[in-house]
Amino acid sequence: MTDPRPAPEGVDPNTPNVARMYDYFLGGKNNFAADRAAAESILATFPDTRSSAIEGRAFLARAVRTLVDAGVRQIVDIGSGLPTQGNVHEIAHVTAPDTRVTYVDYDPVVCSHARALLGGDPHVSVVRADFREPDDLIRRLEGLVDFDRPVAFLMFAILHFIPDSAKPYEVVGRLRDLSAPGSYLAISHARDARPELTPEALEIYNRATASLALRTHEEITRFFEGYELLEPGLVYPEDWRPDPDEPRLEQAPSAGFSAVGRKP
């Protein structure tokens, strides 16, 4: 695979980037040859990865609509990745144009790209911060988020790139404790769908910008401690409040689980 486009300054086009790989799975064009090669290696072992990514994106849309319908007007999308079709603010603003959306990512290229595409909307902000450094993350959210009012934290396809050594449960707990009653947490997280092949996938991601940390249903549920899960609980994303008018993809059960919880 070749790519005639020059890479932006500071970008290594030869190292696969998980955000750009995800963009490729969704059919986007913000990726390089190394990203496509790594993504195709994943697809060769896990052919349902693309459909799982698409189903995950559809879950995002349904979850955001649910949050806005519940009255949430502050959304923080942590690990937002590259802007693509159906961004959080676009979905939220259909119903509530005053919804404040803050995108957070640690990748400087992702943030630069997001600012270029999303700039000009007074209700949208882009923050460069790392989930693994919660003090800095919280500091950067000051002035953008009113923690005395309900806020929804979105963590779609990020926690399975955070190993236990980085204390992800503690970070999620800190954000929960900081938020007001009536706040929400929405998560999508990859599972160990084919244990006999997982080492191959792990090796591919180990060569990219983030390694995988797959977790069980019980381990993913732990992230919702202190929250009340909305029905139907932690399920395959395609089973979370599916839209009857939305066609379901022909695929095996998703390679991950999704849920939304509310802080009482």
C-alpha cells in the first residue's frame, strides 16, 4: 500500500495509529498506508472488526440522543479520535443546539485536525489531554465544564487501550466523584472474543501507538461502580436500545460491550 500524500509535520506515517486505524474501519480517508496495513491484518484475523466499529458508532449516536433527551447539556468525549461523520456535537445539536461538547484526545495530530474541522462553534471545544494523567485532564476541563451541573462522560473505544497499570478504574472513579448527581457515563469496550487468536491482535496493536487491554463482561461492569446502569445494561452495542428503523448488520456478536450509567 502506498500513500501519495505528505504526512503533516510531526506525524510518523510509518507507525500505525489506533485513531487512524479506527477511521479506516469506519471507511474514512484520514489514514496512511501503515494504518491500512495494520487494520487489514486485524481484519484478516477478526473479519467482523469493521462491522463492530460501525455498530459501535451507531451505539454512540443512540447513547448521545438518550443523554440529550434526559436533559444533559454538557458532554465530554474522552479519546474522541478523528472527526468523522456523525460526531457527538452534530448528534446532540439536532435536539439541543446549546449542548456544550468537549472533545479530549492525547494525540496532537488528532487535536489539530479536530480544531481545524470543528473550529468556529462556540459550543464545541477540543482539549489535548491524556486519560492516564487525570490531574492534568481535570485541570484542562476547568472553565469548560461546570461540575456542579450534570455532565456526561463518553469513553468509546478508549478503555481497552488503557492497561490496569494505568489505574483506569481509579480515573473513572475520580471523574464520577467530581461530577454532580444526574451525571452519566457511557462506555464501549472490546472483549476477548476469540481467545485463541488474541495474541496475534495484541502483537499488531503493540506495534501501533497503543496496545490492547481486553476485559471480561464483569471487568467492564466494574467501571460503572457508583452508577445505575440504564436498561438493557452492559450488552453488545447493537443490542443497546436498537432503532427499529436502523438495519442490523449481518455479523457474529460484537467484539465488545456497551452501556450507559447514571449517577444517582
